[in-house]
Amino acid sequence: MSPGRIARAAAAAVFTLLLAGCAGGQEALPAFYRTRPVFEQPFAHQRVPRGLKTLSAAECGSCHVQIYREWRQSVHAQAWADPQFQGELHKQPGVSWLCINCHTPLVNQLDSLVVRLQDGDVERPVKVRNARYDESLRDEAITCASCHVRDGAVEGPFGDTRAPHAVRKSAAFRSAELCLRCHQAVQTYPGKSFTCTFDTGNEWKAGPFAANGVVCQDCHMPPVERALVEGGPVRRVGMHGWIGSHLRKGGETLPALWDSLAARRPPGIELRADSVRAASPGAAVEWTVRAVNANAGHMLPTGDPERAVIVTLAALSAAGDTLAREDVRLGQRWEWWPAPRKLGDERLAPGAERAITLRLRAPAGAWTLGARAVNERISDANADFHRLAESYPRRTEVARVAVRPR
């Protein structure tokens, strides 16, 4: 046997030992993962529950029709194919193993597994091929099985349904912890020009929503009374659209359904404007609008540090010309080189507000005042850096208010 074949055989033998009993819990993963933060760990390989043929979302959708249709519109379903995420992976491929466990959470979805780091360097992972890799399941990203299949059963908040597959009740579906496995991901990497700074879980825990028992699902999975399957009992279940910023990803298969899901969840920000008295031409005028984090149980915006809320106040003439304008960016400011460092944070905590004032001289004739809030996923400069298409959704308006001086 050639040295190369011997090495491959040895790696396969090690891989087999590492994954022995992999239908069990996290202990079935390569031991390396237990040394890492939880968000860097995939869920162990899951076997197909009795009564099902595959772990595919399409098979789930053959019975759970409405839930499947909602999931297809969600950011979860697009978490792997998302062009921004793919751009990040290709920018620094050596660290992709740090990111993919949240975008494709099951071992079933990973083409390889990390067994150690060469010289302790996170950019030099030593991997073994995953013989149980399912590429079609990877493409489903955060699929049904990612959350619901554990140890040969389909888990959920009920556990008493008469289903053609094994079922089990799990308290995780009434808790924030399942969500926070990925949405609380903070880690620094000394000597590197990247960091993980998704602090949504801690933001929520520090605020009034957590104190009042409001969890992620209460807002992002609005309750609806319906049967889980056609002909089944009507129950109070969560919708599976996970609307957050009201900003699409671009891969929605049913845009009208996405719109109806978004309508169930108000944007986090509200604009509350003062009234303005009419003034004689040339007189000084001030107009104040308060941008309020009225509906989000975490910082606004949260997650990716590139996200921002842009609030614009403007005075317009009767012809539509801009007489005065004020722009404010609510977001984080980071320096990425030579090492990541947060320079500032203008985001809004739950219930917090920011007063923004537009100052101008009153014009002659009719004029109006307007304010708008736009959620921005990524700046044009960064979108161009990632070579994102012009059609990629970068921002969307989420609030608007207008005032006519009186």
C-alpha cells in the first residue's frame, strides 16, 4: 500500500473512532469541538427518525404544508446560499469552519469535520472527510431537522401528537436557549483581523423583555391558531418566517407570503415627530423626531456589526426640492486593521430613543417635513467588496412620518 493510501486509511480509521455512536449527543463529535465555544460546535449527526425516509424539509413539508411554505421564505432557509455569507466564506476560507456551524448546524450537513488546529491556529484547521455528508441537506441550511430532529425523534413543544414518525416533547422550544446557540456568538481571536460579535442573547438578557419572560419565539415566531397537519387538532403554534429587520434576503419563493409574514411583526423602530408651527419666511425652524426602539427586545440593530438604521429628516418644497436634510446612522463603528476594535456604538437599547433635530430657515410658500428610517444590511462599499449583485437587498424602509407646518 502506498504512503498516501496508508495515510488516507489511517484518517478514515480515526474518523470512524471519532464518530462512534454518533447518533447520541454532543459527545459523539470529534473531541476537538468540546474545547471550542458552543456556537463553533455542530449538532451531532442525526439519524432519520422511524417513520421517515429522509431528513429533508421537503418530506416534512408533505404533511406540515403551511410551516414548510413559511420556512421556504425565511432567512433560515437561505442561510447557506445567501450571497453575503458566501462572500464572507470566500474572503477567508481558512476560517469557514468557525461560521458554518450556525448556517448548516448538523454534522450531516458538513463535508468535513475539524479534529485539531495546526499550531493552535484557527486559520489552519486539520480536517477529516465526513463520510455521512449530505450535500442536498446542506443546501437547506437551517432546515427542519436542524432544530427538530434529535436522537431518532422529531422534537417539538407538544410531544403528544399522533404522527407517522417518532415524536418527543422538548422544553427547548419554549425557551430562548435553542435560538441563542447561534444568536449569542462572541469570541475574539488574538492576532487575527476578524472577530465574532453577535451579542443578541446578552442584549436580550440585559433588557426588559427577558425580565418579563418574553423570549425570542414570542416576537419572531408570532403565534397562530391552526392545525400542524391537515385534519389535525387546532393548536397555538408559532409561524416559521422569523421576520426580524423586515429586509429580504432575495431568495424568497413566494414574495406575497413573505409580505404577509412581515405584516405580523412590527419593525423594531418607531419615529415619533413633534408638530411644527408655521413660520414667516426666513425665520428659524427646528423640527425634532425621536427614533425609538419600541418593539425589539435587544439592541437595534443587532447581530452583524455592518447593520445600521439610517434615519433621515428632510424639509421639502411644494415642488419636491430638498430644502434641508439631516442623516443619522444608528449602528456600530469598527476598525478592522490591524486588529478588530469597536470605535463606537450608536445603537438603541430596548425602549431607548434618540432625538434628531432638523434646523432650517422657513421658506416662502408651501413646504413639508418628512422623516424615514431605513434598515441597512450592508453598505454599498462592502457590498461591492463582496461582489454582491446590484439586485441583492441591501436596505429597506421600515418607518416614515410626515408633518405639515401649521
